[in-house]
Amino acid sequence: MHKTVLCKLKIQESDKSRIQATFSDYKIAWQYVSDHVYRTKCRNRLKTHNETYQIVRKLIPKLSSALVQEARNDAIAKSKSSRKHNLKIAPKLKNISIRFDKRTCSVKGNMISFAANEGKRIKAELESFPFLDKHRCFKNLAPLIFNKNGQYWVALT
């Protein structure tokens, strides 16, 4: 049985602007792919990758390749779920959250390191609390980082 643990991130002030820029670039990439998928009705990952990857990389050169791919996969997944609702316009990303993978994120002890713009990583401290200490055996499958009321959080599985 997997448990998901939510933790606040203690991010240095100098890194907050970098993470915000990463989130906004991710949103632009996500929206471009979402509009493309809605326009072409193609939800195949390989075809969508071939049609959008180079364009998004030229549009947002600071965003890492892995995050471009994650934005594509997330946009396709959301378009598949929205297909049931017969939307008249392409889905929009309101609350930005980025699901990282083993290539783009690592957790060691109370520190988390994840990819950001310009190929650099951001290191943040996990705010410790008893439940996190009790369930320290989680596997870092795909941590989700999001912003809630100006505070960054991570969902660890």
C-alpha cells in the first residue's frame, strides 16, 4: 500500500524566482500542446511529440527537455479525460503543478532536488513533521510539486 505524504518546501529566496519562472514556462509548454491536441484531435504521444517537441523547445529554450516531455504527457492525459465532457475550447491549466520523475527529481534525507530552468537544479528542504518521519520508507516514484497560497508543497509517494 502506498502512502502519499504532503510536505512544505523551504526554498531559499534566491530560488523562488527560478521556480516561478519554471512553472510559468511549463504552463506555456502545456498550453501549446493542449491547443495542438484539441486542434488536431490526436492524442497519440509519439505523433504529438513529433509535431510539437521542436516547436516548444524553440519557443521556450530555457525549459529542460524532460519538463517539455512531462508537459506534453500531462496535456495529453488531461485532454483524454476532458474528451468525455465535449469541451468547445482547449483545456486551460489553472493551478500549475509539475509531476517530476527520477530524471528530474531526487530526495535524500530531508532535501529534495529538482530540475528548473536553464538546466540548473533547485535544492529545497522538506519541512519535517512526525508523520513524515514515521513513513520515511516512501519510494520516490513521481513527486508532485505545486504552489498553494504562495507556499510550495510536494506530494511524495
